Amino acid sequence: MAERPGGHTNIAVLGAGLIGQRHALIVTALAEVNLTALVDPSPQATTLGEDLSCPVFGNLEALFDSGVPVDGVIVATPNNTHLELSLACIERGIPLLVEKPLAVDSTEAARIADASKASAVPVLVGHHRHYHAASQDTRELLQSGRLGQLVGGQVTWCLRKPDDYFEHGAWRKTAGGGPVWINLISEIDLLRYFYGEVLEVTAMTSNATRGAEIEDTAALVLRSENGALVNVPISDTAPSPWHFEGASGENPNIAATGHDEMRIVGTRGALGFPSLTLWQHDDDETGNWGDPIHNIKLEASRKTDGGMGGEIALTQQIEHFCRVIRGAEKPMVSSQDGLRNIRVTEAILASAQEGRVIRMCDADGLNEGLAGEKRLAG
């Protein structure tokens, strides 16, 4: 896509739910970015549009027919609408930021990725944790070899969602609305960012607490391409301080806890994330269990101030999206990444359902791109 000239970037937000509202508020707060439209037929969209002095349309066609200028679109609607809305925008050459997951399954996600590739219309997937300074510093630290060879790790994501979370979104009680799709897929994206591609998964799920159609709890083990093993317990019915939202303080709807959600272990040391707490022996090459181990709190090397408090990562994501729209940058999390995250998530659910290890395609196939990811082999 040719680079656009400078000036204001006109963005429309599709969806006025929890995440759509956050996107809309951030867009209105950014200099040189205009919120030109909201698309949502709900009364809350009308109210939000009045508050933000922004026109509201009941559907995407009405927006296109209106002549309102749109340089980019943020899709923050239920997952089952992502395919139709994304393809409609791609057909008109409009770059997209699509909230995670990219689509309801890998078949639909592949259609979006293929359409993006064929048209050269960029699609950025809303796995916004990449934009945290701690995330980028952790990736660089791991790639530098400071922890040695990665051996394994643990991610814990456990909290209790309120009842009205489900009352105001009935789809969250059905297939695709559980914590594996809604929350774990974000951890999968971050694990791929840190450890590389996932080669194998084994998992169990349970709905014993709520008794709904979908799971409320899961436990899994992932094998990465470098051989590291990572275990993950996850539940949206169990209060705890161990989850990314609490660790980062990024979500105004979730109380901050200050406790790490991830521990990354290598042959020369260990790292708590997102606190960037590094644990090592004085001699990190030969130190062993008989030697003292010390911790150092590393300082984030990137800008962490500005933005809107807990909205910093979302703000930086939209700023990046504007540069993608102008052709100045490529998507940090591409539609291919979104597709890969979905395929791993599908493998986790398949493992739980079938009671076996699910192997993804080999690392070489993954590195070759989408063509190498057309199957799950047991």
C-alpha cells in the first residue's frame, strides 16, 4: 500500500460495547486522529455518539453510503461478525484493526488473512499486549540470551468475572465465549511472542463451577519450537491476584494487584513478567541450588507515561494503526499472527475434547507462513 500523506487520520469504530467504548475514547483523545463514526444499532451507541459528538450508524453499509471520510476501521464487535465486516472493509481498500480473536475459527480467519494478502490491505489484530514496554523488553531480553536456553515457564490467569458480564452478553455463555477463546488466546499470543511458535499442546477443560455450555476453567501444557514447556492454569470463576490485567493495571474495569502473571525459566536465570524481576546466581553459568540466588528489578527501557493511564498499550496500538494506515509501518500483529493464535487455541480445545496431545505442523512449516499451517496432526 502506498504511503498516505500526513494530516488527520479518520477512524470509524464498529461496536459500542466495553472494548469499543475504550477504543472510541482513546481515538478522540489523540491529536491528529478523528473519530468520524460509530457503527452500532444499540441505544448505548447513540448515547456514546452524543457524548463524543460523533455520528452513529446502524450498520456498515449506512456508513459507506453516508460519505463520511474513513481512512481506517476498528472492528470491536462480537467475534461472529468479524469475517463479514472485515471482508467488506478490505473490499473497499480500508485498513483494519480487528479485536482479538480475528474470527470465530481458523477457517474464517484464513479468509481474512488471504483477502488481506491478495489485496495488500493491511489488517492489524488487536493483541495489544505487544505494546507494553515490559512485553517488548522481555522479548529483547530473551533474544539476547541473558536467561540462557529457555527451559519452560508458567502463566496463571485466574479471576472471577461478575454475573452481569454474562447477563449483558448472552453469547459469552455459548461456544466461543469462554475464557479459552476470550482470554487464553491473549496469553497464547504473548507466549508466541516470547517463546516462538507452539509445536504441541495438551489440555483439559471443566465447566463444573458454572455448569454453562462453555468451559470456565482449563489447564494446559505447551511445547514451543525451542523445546521449552509452559504450563497454564486459567479460570474466570476463581479470584486471584495472578492475571495480566491485575499485573499490568491496564484495564480500568479490573483491579490492579501488582503480582506477576508469568514466570519464564532458562538455564541461566528466571524472569517474572510483567514486573521484569530477574533472578540469577552470582555466576549465572555455574551457579546451582547450593548458591544464593538474587533478584534484580529491571527498569523498562521504553516510554511508559502519557496516554490514558491504564490505556497506554491500547493508545500505542492505535497510534501504530495510524502509521499502518499511512503505510509507514507494517502491522506488529498481522492477520497471519491472528490466524496462528486461533489455530493454537483450536488445538487446545481439540486436545481437551479428544484427550490427547495435539501436534501442530513442524517448525519449518510454521516459519514458511500460512501454507504450512493447513492441518493439525495428532
